[in-house]
Amino acid sequence: MCRPSATLAVWSSAWLNGAAASDDVLDSLKAWGEAHDVVAGDPGASEAFFLSLAYNRAANPVDLLLALRAQGITTVNLVLPVPGDVRGLGGGGLFTEAALRCGEAIVLPEIAYGLVPEPIAEGLMRWTAYALENEAQLEYFPLGESEHALTDAIRDSAGALQALDVASDRPGVRAELSAHLRAQPKVQWPIGTPGRALRVLQRADEISAILAIAQLDDPGGALSASAVNQRAEALRPLSNAVRIARCAAVNEAVRVFAEQGDRQP
């Protein structure tokens, strides 16, 4: 499924560039929890965003939006790190640790800060702001290439599983996929979000559901430890392609909204 960071990245970018109302941003976050609060994970972030440190009283998303505007932010990038791939996080430190733990983050490259969402109670999502250790070197993934890579990864993973003879026929898998997708948060996107970005996000969600079911089905048709490992290796490129495609789609939407903001008088 898509991520809270993707939702905030696109919607806050639309708001910062005059393409969405603040109430729409707040409503979009409700897909991930009825309540959201915001704290600082270090003194630098506390000063930059006028936020309390994590052990003090939390701010709310409106405070965060106003702080982003006060900082002159126009670009809000999505990063979906995994162990072994921490590109775009600006090195180590508290931000990288939190982003890896949660598997997602927002990077504000213009000021070298980032935000990480984490559910801390039923219906409550906490966003923690951190200073980056170093300037983030964000890697640009062209949306078209990422979409084609996703298609190629599907074909290659399916072929690898068949070649290994560890693919598993799962009865009722179509109904299971439909149920899985229906159970995911219903995320709306701002008017003006590029159509191709929306298509890639939808495709990534569908493939992510397939991967989730494949993990539930583990080890599938694999009957030995080595076959289990080979099955996991065959699926890993597809999981990576989903991550990259999501980042490409979200960051393309952010770029489009930023360009629209630049053209406004």
C-alpha cells in the first residue's frame, strides 16, 4: 500500500504551491489515523520548526504546515529506505535510524531536515522532525523508466520463480488480492496530480498486495531452505522496483506542483 509519507509529501506540496487548501491536507492524513501530532527529534529541528522535543507537548499538523511555509519550502521528497539502500537520507544519525525503522521518510532538501511518521497508539500517528547529518543527495528516478522497470521486474521475478520451480498456485488468490486491496487505507490525491503518477502508484499498490500475499504464503512451493532463499531472492527485485516506482511517482507529483507554484504571479 502507499505510505503516510507519500500522502503528506504530495498534499503538502500542493498546499505550499497554492493547489490545495489546508483542510484538504488535514483530511488526507486521516487515511492513516484520526489524530496526528508533530514533535522534534533533536534541538536543531525544534528550533527550525518551532516544535517541542519529543518528550514535551506535541504540535499539530497545522503547525507543521505553517512552519514549512515559514521556511520557504517548495520541495518535499519521499524516501523509502531499506537496509542496504539509504540513498537520499543524508548519511547516518537519528534521522536515518528512524527512517530505516519505519521504512519511510520525507526529506526537505532545501533546508536539510526530514520527517518520519510512526504510529504510536491506536488512531494516532506521530511525525518527528530531524536535522540531517549531511546534505541529502536525492537520486532522480524518471517516472517513465521506473514504470518500465516495474513491468520488467514482474516478468523477471515470475520467470525466476518458474525456473526455480518454487512458484505456488494459491487457490482463490484473485479474491484474496481484492480483499487485501479493499482493506488498505483509501488515499485521495490532489486535483492536478499527474495522471501517469497516479497510474504508477495504483500499479505499485497492486504489486505490493501480491508481495504481501506471497509473504503470507511463504515458503510457497519451496521445499528446502535453499529453495526458500532462492524464492526470496527472486522476489526482492520486484519489491525494490515497487519502492523506486512509488518514489518516482510521488516526487514527480511534487515537481509538477512546485512548477505550478513557480508560474503563479
